Amino acid sequence: MTATTSAPTTVLRTAYQKSVAEYWNTNQQDPVNLRLGDVDGLYHHHYGIGDYDPSVLDGREDTRDERIIAELHRLETAQADLLLDHLGPVSPGGRLLDAGSGRGGTSFMAHQRFGCQVDGVSISEYQVGFAGEQAEQRGVTDHVRFHFRNMLDTGLASRSRRAIWTNETTMYVDLFELFAEFSRLLEYGGRYVCITGCSNDVTGLRSKAVSRIDEHYTCNIHPRSEYFKALAANNLVPINVVDLTAATIPYWELRAKSSVATGIEEPFLAAYKEGSFHYLLIAADRI
Ligand code: GPP
Ligand code: MG
């Protein structure tokens, strides 16, 4: 069985998708992502979890910012490690999909951990190019490949995936369409893992802080309930739901004290602390 089919002819179908691609194609010199990635060559596009070491704030002033950046990067890598912990066993022959693969950080970590094949898809040609260059530098192009494709219509073969993940990318798409595609791609018993920020149905409709996050990233944060409706509608059965909200707050507090703060730190902290927003990991099996 081949793992890939021909690329769909139109990757960007809607005006909205074009505007999202434009954001990620032009937002290239973002120090919050490049300076963290430069620490060890793993470039992430997601946030961090776990307590930070408060000693990074003390000591020599001239190297303080460097220490903070290394610590933020460590917390982001810890987030990706937690996501991979939830994929379950993956053999070297397994094929994985990183849906919305950014600059490739989580894909490379998955390959390092499992020795398996990973395909990443992104609607940003810039990101696909960046991640592809990283794969070459790492000498893993035979295992880790990045494609300019839409995660709603990947062109990958049906039932070809042992596992799929989305690391903070689901706020850009309709969840019913996305999970229909994942349901098609996963083998029976295959695992889907999602880390996302979602709004809290219990506090009601979108809060001001959540609206500011949407505006900042050109995204549409979904309510928590939408995830479970869309999973259930597509034969994806949750096995684990982990509320990571408390675990991500230290990351945002440290980021707010760094030179690479972007201004979005306060809305994240406000939304998490007021309870209108959660940082959630969901793992589900394809039946
Ligand atoms: C970006 O990470 C993540 C998103 C755009 C999705 C929004 C996530 C939510 C949980 C709502 P990034 O690393 O590119 O962002 P930044 O540049 O701010 O670090
Ligand atoms: Mg970032």
C-alpha cells in the first residue's frame, strides 16, 4: 500500500484559508519562536507546560534573557513530549501525521522517539520549506516529510496512519470536517491526540480575552463541547482528557517577563485565570 496519493490540486480553498496562510507565510521573523528554536534546533509553534525554574530570573543581568528563553523552550519541548506520551506504542514501521506541522518541532521529536515515518502538512509554504530544510540538516528526509497540503484534505491514503496529532492547530478549521478526514486516515484502533485551547461552555459565550486571542492569531477558538461532538460524530472515542490549564500558566507568566513577549501574554493569563478558557489534551481512538 502506498502511503501517499497525489496532492490535491487546490490547497487553499477559501478566502479565510488564504488569510491564515498569509499570516504564517509573512510572520517569519518572530523572535519568540526563532530564538527559542535556536536553543537546540527544534522549532516549535505551541506553548509550554510545567513549572519554570525561578532561578532563571536571578543572577547575572546580561545573561538573564538568555536563561529565560532557554527555560521557555524547555517548557515547550515538555509540552510536545507529553503529547507524544499519549500516542501509545508506535513501531518503526508506523506512519504518523502531524496536522498543521509548523516548523516541524513535534514531527522531529516523534521520529526521534519512535524511529517511524512522519508526514507533516501545513498550508504555509514558508513553513513547509523551513521544516523541509530542517529535515535535510538532520539527515532524516527518508523518514520525516513536510507537504504543502490542507489538513482537511491531505491526499494521504485511507487507513494509512497509526496515529495523528494536532498541536494547537484545530482553532483554524471546522472540527467536523477535520475529524472526518482523520477518521478516514486512521487505521482501526489508531490514536488521535489533540492539544488545544478551547473556550468554556460553562462560562458562556466567547469572553473578551478569548476574542483577543482569536484576533491576534486570525483563528476561531472552539468551545470545549464542540470537540466531543465532532469526535463522537466521526468514530473517535476519547480515552484521555487532561486539563493542562494550571500547568501552562507558569509558561505564560515567564513569557510575560521575557524580551520575546508579544503582547498576547495578558489575554492568555486573563482567560485562563477567569476560567473562560482551558488548555486541554484529548486522546481518542478510532473505532
Ligand atoms: C501558535 O503558536 C499557536 C496558535 C496560533 C494557535 C492558537 C493557540 C491557542 C491555544 C488558542 P506560536 O508559537 O506560533 O505562537 P507565538 O508566536 O505567540 O509563540
Ligand atoms: Mg511560540
